Amino acid sequence: MATARSLELQQLAQRITDALPPVAEEVVLTGSVSRGVAGEVSDIEMLIVTTEPLDLPTCFEHARRIGLESLDTWGLQGTPASKLFGYLEGVPIELIWWPREYAEASVAGLIAGEESSSADAIANGVSLRTAGLLARWQELLSDYPKEVAAARIEGAALTWGGFAAEGMFTIARPGERLSCIERLLDDALRVLKIVYALNRVWEPTTKRLAARVEELPVKPDRLAERIEEALTEPDLLRALLVMNELQLETVMLAPSGPNVDRARRWLSEVVRVLQAAASASKSSAP
């Protein structure tokens, strides 16, 4: 059941949609509001597909006519996509404008596995104005190709190997927290990429992670909790051990492939080395 805030923000999003000109042929509500989990700090995120390309100043002008204030933009400039941010009645609003040809190419790229940052948003989007595009896209995205999953798993396992297991000690030393956290974060994101691909689920953002992974049937035990533990553990050696054990369990669930097979061998050695060091450190503690 959607939260009360989600319903309130969806009504505001519909008012924005109703004020858009006819050139906006497809308007998709995305983000936490579309999934019904919005809270008091949530914003409204909308994808607007237009029948023709609109430059950034034109998009700004349409936003002003709707009543958005404190307008700004973000992201890479000079592309067919325009990204606007503003406020309406105190609510933060994000509007992403895609011309139809660019939108169709982008969705085709998502299905081909070229990138997945928008796939979850579109798959869970809610239509506020439609020319039939969203329904067709969601039907296409309902099939997560096996070959795409395999490629994403192999790509995620790419960095797990290629240097001595003892190399992990170089980022477990005092004063190396930044390097260690950098490695832990990258490894955590790769674990999640593999888990989502194993479950043939388009990869979402990392927000509300525990809720997102709770119902996935194929995953290591306590997935979200162990990621949280590794990223917050003050002992760098212990943090690396927690994360690498999670990585090893993850690749053991994955299908065989050159990178996965190498990762299984290498992570087994890394875990062995870290476990021995952690045990020695514990036994020598006063």
C-alpha cells in the first residue's frame, strides 16, 4: 500500500503533467513516489518524452509556466536529454526531458544491457500522460535476457583477482581508511550488480537497500546487513574480511565464466589470508 505522502506527491505530479504542453506526449512518474514509498523528504521525479527535441532554455520556459521556482540544471550538458530541478509549493521537483527518438534508443540500450541506471525507474514508472510508450517499454523490460545477466555478472567480477591476496594488507594499514573504503564501496556495488543479475532484476539505486533485496530469492544471507557492517566497521582488517567473505559467497552463486572462476579462486585465498591475520591479531590483543 502506498504511503500517504506518495499519494499526495502523485497528485502534485499529475497537476504538473496537466499543465505541460502537447509536445510532452509521455509523462512518467518515477522514483520513490512511483513505488509508493515516498516519505517527508522525498522529491518528485518525472520523465517527460517530447515529440520533438527541446533545447534547455525551452524546457526552462515550460517549467516556469508550470510555476516551478529556483530552477537549475545538472548533469552533462549538450546532450539530447535536458535535466531540470526546481520547487513547486516547497516540493523539490526533478524533470528529465527526452525527445522521443532519444527515448526509444535509450530503452533499447537498457534492454541490450548497455547500461541499467534508468531500467528500474522505467520498469516501475507510473504513467501520468501516455501515448502508449511506457506500456510498451515496460513489456520489453519485463524480459531480462539471460545473456545480459551473464555479461553483467562477468563484468562485475572483473576486478576480483590479478594481484597477490596479501595486497589487501596495504589498505588495511593505519592511515589508509580512504583507500579501504574506496575498495569496500566498489566491491559492495559489484556484489549488488551480480545479485540483481542473478535474479534477473533491473538494478535499482542503493537507496532502501534492505527492502529492495529482502525478497530476492538468490542472494547471500544477510546481504544488506553485511554490506552495512563492512562499511561501518572501524577495524579495517575486519571490514575487508566481512566484505570479501560476502564477495566469495556471491560468486559461488554465479554461473561459471572466466572472471567468475578466477574470482572464486582468488577470493578463497584472500579470505584465507584475512582470516589468518584477524585470528593472529585477536590472539595477540592484550
